[in-house]
Amino acid sequence: MERDMELVREILLVAEEAPADDRHRTIRIDGYSDALVGKHIELLRDAGYVEAELVRTETHGTVSGRVLRITWAGYEFLDAARSETVWNRARQQVGDKLGSVPVEVLKQLLVRLSVNALGL
């Protein structure tokens, strides 16, 4: 499995929008299997971006995940990646290497593009 930063961003956006009393539902993202979403929630948890509840099925070992809370680090990345314009510019600059760029490098690029967009 390759890390999909588009999916990472979507999971964080969906998790942020979920009402506090609805945090225990499985996150589903159109165009992605529940197993792939679950694996990416696991990656986000491992990176310290979210606190999550993961459920593995016994038969296939697939993971489904529920984001319980976005952490400070998760919000730092999400705030840098939130703007569709900034995200698209970063994607253009990185090209087809988006999934293999270290997250900190991507975040630095997003912050720089955000600063430029704000004229600071």
C-alpha cells in the first residue's frame, strides 16, 4: 500500500466536520475502500495526527477506523492543507511524487504557499 496524501487530507477534513457526538462512526470517503481509509487512519494515528479507534476483521485482517479526535499536530497539517488553492499548487509543484514526499517537507511547502497567498 502506498500512502495517499489526498486521502489523508480528506480524512482530516471529514473528521473535523463530524459533530462531537458522532465521532464513533466509521469514516467513509467516496472513491476509496473502507479498508484503505482504515489503513490511512492507522497511519494518521501512528504519525500522531489523530487519536483513533481501529477495528481489524479476523477473516481478512482489514482495518476500519474511527477518528476520535484530531491532535494539535493534525490540525497544524490540516490548517496548512485546508485551502483548495494552496493544496492544488502544492500538488502541481510536487507532481506525481505526492505520496512519497516526507510529510514535513509537504507541510513546509504548504505553509510557504499559504504565506505567499496571504502576501506576508
